[in-house]
Amino acid sequence: MQRAALFGSGRDAQMAAGDLGELLVPYMPTIRVPKSGDRVYKTECAFSYESPDSEGGLYVCMNTFLGFGREHVERHYRKTGQCVYMHLKRHVIEKVPGASGGALPKRRNAMLFLDLETNGDLNNDDFEYEDEAKLVIFPDHYEIPLPNIEELPALVTIACDAVLSSKSPYRKQDPDSWEEELQVSKHAKTLVQMDNGVRIPPSGWKCSKCDLRENLWLNLTDGSVLCGKWFFDGSGGNGHALEHYKEMGYPLAVKLGTITPDGADVYSFDEEEAVLDPHIAKHLAHFGIDMLQMHVTENGLRDNNIKPRVSEWEVIQESGVKLKPMYGPGYTGMKNLGNSCYLSAVLQAIFSIPEFQRAYVGNLPRIFDYSPLDPTQDFNTQMAKLGHGLLSGQYSKPPMKSELIEQVMKEEHKPQHNGISPRMFKAFVSKGHPEFSSNRQQDAQEFFLHLINLVERNRIGSENPSDVFRFLVEERTQCCQSRKVRYTERVDYLMQLPVAMEAATNKDELIAYELKRREAEAARRPLPELIRAKIPFSACLQAFSEPENVDDFWSSALQAKSAGVKTSRFSSFPEYLVVQIKKFTFGLDWIPQKLDVSVDMPDLLDINHLRATGLQPGEEELPDIAPPIIIPDDPKAPDIDESSVMQLAEMGFPLEACRKAVYYTGNMGAEVAFNWIIAHMEEPDFAEPLAIPGYGGVASAGAAGLGAIGLDNQPPEEMVALITSMGFQRNVAIQALKATNNNFEHALDWIFSHPEPEEESESASDVMDMENNANANILAEAGSEGPRIKDGSGRYELFGFISHMGTSTMSGHYVSHLKKEGRWVIYNDLKVCASERPPRDLGYIYFYRRIPS
């Protein structure tokens, strides 16, 4: 059939309709209508960052609903045999000047049917968007324009309509799902602001209709400050902001007290939800609010205009300095999805390391060829995609220049599609994690370990790129009374340095500042210039190497609790050393707080003196015995849940075995006790009566099994049963107990800080794989081949650091500085510029590379 026959019109229309129906018949079984729960990826390619905005548009498979750029759609066709795709393209159309001089729209289709974000740099007076859709049949690339309701079979029409009208796959599906993405308000671009001379002061606000001074909202149209009610943050008010909207129709308001250089909380009365306003800086500036000068406080904003040069936000972001934009491979920015800067900062640093570049970008063709049918759910595919996006230079191109001035002027107004959006990557790596899957700010250090955990579990070949971070820590624990010692090793991926506040070199200035600050707050005067504690790096390193007390230490030499101290040293030095400055502590309200300090981090670092030495001559080791189970000395008979005992007995187990099972699992129910029975039913005293010390007998073998087990053996089965009864996998329970020396409470904390995938196999091979690829803080098992390490010299050179702005890990903003091609570069979301004043002393996480010997 000739392609021209597909596009008949007029008297040929009837024949064309029949031809279309006949053409699509062989493919009808492969065309699906999206059901509830199907994700339609019509905004981004699964293998690249091509989108309908890209030159080649996007192809959406009409069976899997995965999106593919022009470069990758052929691969999907060859791999799956799927022939029918919907091609989506968004055009930027220049408006044609009218007779009166104004711009007139030049549209073929006035409908914007793609659920895409519009480009904030687009000048709406000169340009507009136009969306185009068509069906494409491979391999001959037959094209059928859409909509084409009369000519297409009903099923195809319904499927096409469902795809076009589908929402973003990252939108919130249900209250418990991981997507919590705010959408850009439809009013953000066209918001009209009154020139009424209103200027908002930096503090001291009050509702203009009542006396409330909290939960205040600034209307972005007329500058009214009014109290809220019924808003997403749950705080109270008299609803005057909503009443004002109903009376005047002004749709957008920003909550005062939430404005920072990173954004603000914006609410749309018309859309009845919290929204994003890409133009919030401009809208606030209209009323005299400079976002760069605003910090979140409990009751409002603090004016930092007195000495802006000391503002953490400005120093770290190098505000006030004209920075030269950088373009090309390795200089690609990442879009902030709403508090996703922690992810971007870590990934920029990770992909500046050659081993990660080779593992993912160097192996990109092989990874893509062997990716599963749904590449959006494959870690290595998403890492390769992101690495290529950052390093190829394809998404970091300088503005186009033209020989003609007129063309140059036009190019200045056209939107530049630079940078990548890590939306698909974040959706996958955060899946199932209660924190990273949210839209809240997170700790970059925790995400770094989470990412390393994923890299470990998704090995490419014989080595993992994360091997460059891995090192062994020797922990020497000494009983202060017997003087005997125990040496253990654990795996770690970063060095955590405490902040030695007592070593501050400007103590007198700090004391004077604190007195002035308190006086200013009491008198309601502007705060004095900030004085930041200056901490020598050598003091932090010394604090790391000093012995620390071991809480609740049990000495196997004394068979009793005793005082103990622990020191840590490096059994090996990694290829790349990651150093975290432990700036975050907890306040009295258990909210994380940050120590605002300056640490003089060195460009060159030598920690060879921290090399571990092992057991020294004259030292005597502690016996390899774990603490016994502690049974309270109660004159009454042991408390045993008889109902659970009877439930187990009815299953056919011996009554005494059932009593022991319920007792040794702490009366936590029949299900937990059942797990104990399964683990102990082969023991010779399984059906013997329960015997407890203090009641005229000796503890049974079951009790001994809980307490007298050696440190090199498996964790106590009772503890494993308790953890698995809570819904965790058995291999995870074993791993957690080994990592925490069989401490039940610590094991639970370990599990929650080391989330596992939703689906885990319990086969022996999977268990071995998990134990071989364990995350940080896992004890190295005796007799095993040991963890993979790259030992060498302890001399390092600084090549990058991640900085945090804000008062805690729950808020603020992250940026990264990386040394590339001999100069420092700042990565601040989409902005990538040559750094003029890298703030090395204000960093949070530092990246060092080993200096070759």
C-alpha cells in the first residue's frame, strides 16, 4: 500500500477510512487502552532525556506505554516486535505581528493536549506552544495524523484518547503512594500584579482583617496579608485569605515565613491545592521581597540586609559575583524537582569519578541492549541514562549565535532546553523508601549511602564502581577493668568527622556575638553581624582518633558489665575518601539542627597515621563469648500467654515446646512463637519442660542458644524470628543483627536506614549475594574471602564538596563544587558556572582522590 493512500480527503475519504482500518487490523491485538494503574510515559524517553520538546519528538509504545526518543525507538521495535507508536511533538511557534503591531497567534491546533511543563524562559508575547500527535507504524514509518476519529477503528481511537489525556506517571495516585509532586499553577505565567505601591516588611506581619500574627498568606496579586485556614499545613486561622479570594478572585498566595532562596509555599485558591510558581522570585520582588535575603524562621523572616556577605546562602551559592556559565560534556545541570537538590549534588559528584563513568556510560550500549522490557524499573539502565545525560554534553549547549543581528535577537528569546530532569531516576531509586520517595528535603549523606547500597546490589561485571569508596575500619574495644581487648573489622564508605566546637579559635568573638544577639532579640532590634565558629581541621581529625566510651559495655572477661572504650582506625584506605563533617545534631525537640561552623578543610590530606596496627604484643584478647540472656529475678512464676500456647499445641507440637516458644519470644504471639519452634524443633531437649534460673532449674538449651552463642556464629534464632515476624525478610534480619552485634533495637534501626527492594527472593543464592554486597557498617565475617577493597596510600587531594544551606537536613538547599580541568565549577541545580570563590570551609561532604605514590 502506498503511503499517500493513507491521507485521502474529499471523495477519497471513504476509501482512506477503509484503508486505515485494513492497515491496522494486524496490529489490533498489540494496541491497548491504558487501565487504572498503567503509567503512560509521554514526557520522557526511557533511555535518554528526549521529550516531545526535542527535535525528534517522543514515541510512546501503544502496548507498554513507554516513551522512546528517535534514537531508541528502533531498539524497542527490534526487541519487542511492537509496531504501533504514538509520536508526540511540541512545537514552539513564533507569533505573527498583526496590523496594529501586536502579535497574532499562528496556530493549526489551538489545543495543548500534552501534560508537559512549559518553559519558563519563553516570552509569551513572541512565542507560543503547539502540540502535534500522530500514529506511526514500524518498520515502514506509516504516519496517521491525530485526531482522526472518523477514519480509525473505535478501539484505536479510545486508546489514543486515553494516552493523550493521561496524567503524568509521577503524579500522586493515592494517599499512600510515593508521588507527592506539586504541579505548576496554571496562573503562574499570566498572573496580574497590581502597581499599588505595597511593600512587604521582612517581619512584624499581621492579618489585615484580624489580629492573627501566624499562618499568614501574602496574596500575589494585590499584596494583601491575610490569615489562612484549611490549608495543607494544618495550621489554624480565620479564613480571611480564602474570603478575600472569593470576593476578589485573586488566585495565588504565598505563605509568609516559608520564603527562602530555594522557593516558598504557594497555594492556589482556584486550583484548591498547593502549587509551584516558577516565577515566584519575580512575583515577590514586585512587593519588595528579595528571596536571596530571606531565611525561614519559626514566626517569619529574618532580614539579612545588614551584612549580606556573611549569609550562608549567598556565600555558598556565590551570589553577588558574576559567574561564567559552563557548557559541554560534564557541565550539565539538573532540574530541581522540589527539594531534590540533595540528589543532584550527590550524583554530580559521583559521575565526576572515572570509575563510575566507565561502569555506566562506558558500558551504555551493553546495558541498554540487555535492559529488561521495562527499563524504567532497572537501576543500571537508569544510572547509564543519567550518566550519559550529564557527561555527553547533549543537554548542555551554549546559546546559538547567528551572523545576523535580527536572528541573534530572536535566539535570545527562544527557550533553551539545557539540563536534565532526574524525575524517572528519582522515582525508581526512591521507590519503597519512606523519606526519599517524598517531596521533603533529605540528608545528602544518607542518600549517598542509599545510592551506594543500590550500586552494590546491582553489580555490573566482576567489580562495582562503589569499590572505590569501600574501606575497612578496625575497631579496638578495651575493657577498662581487665585491660583485655577485642579487635573487629567493619566495612564503611565514608569518614565521619565530629565538629570539635571546644577547639574554636575565635571563642571570644563567639561569646560577644551571643550576648549581642540575645540583647537584640530582647529589644526587638536587628540582629548583629553573624560570627561563625572557626574550627581547625586538625581538631576534628584529633576528635575522630580519640577513644570514646562504650555505653552499656559487657565484658566477656568479667562476665559482667564494665567500663569500656573504643578507638577506630583504618585497616585500609580507599581509592576515593568521602569525608562528612558531622554538622547536624538534635535539639531538645528532636528536630535536626545544624552547627553553623567554618572548618579549614585542606586541599591535601594525609591520614597515614590513622592506619590500623592490629593486636599488639602484650595485649590479651577478650574471650569470644556473647552476653547471656537476662532473666528478671521474679519470685512469681514466668508470665506465659496460655492462649498462644494452646494455639501452637493444637497444631500438634508438644505442650512443653509450645510453652518454651511463647516464653523465649516474649509473649509476642503464636506466629512469632511458631517461627521459634521451626528453628528449634531438631534440638534434643525440644520437648523438655521449661527450666528457668531462679526457679530451681537450669536454663534449657533454647535459652542458652540465645545468650551463649559465639560472636562468629549466626545470630540467635530467637532474635531472627522476632524480626521476621515483623514482616522483614530472613536474610535482612540476619544481616542487620550481624551488623549490630546482635542488638535487637539497633538491628531494627539498621533495617530502617538500609531499605531493601520490595521483592526479595529467599533462595540461598540471593542470601549469599545480599551478604556479599552488604551496605556500610556490616561486620566482616571470619573465614570469608572478605570485602573488595582498593588499599593504598593515605594521601589525598580534594576534588569536590557538597554544601548545605539551611538550619537542618529537613530544609534548605544543596549545591556541589567540583574541580574539573584545573578549575572549580559550581553545580546549583540547572546552573553550572565557573566558580570564583569556592567556599571550601562551609562544606558538608568532601570528596578526596588518592594521590599516586
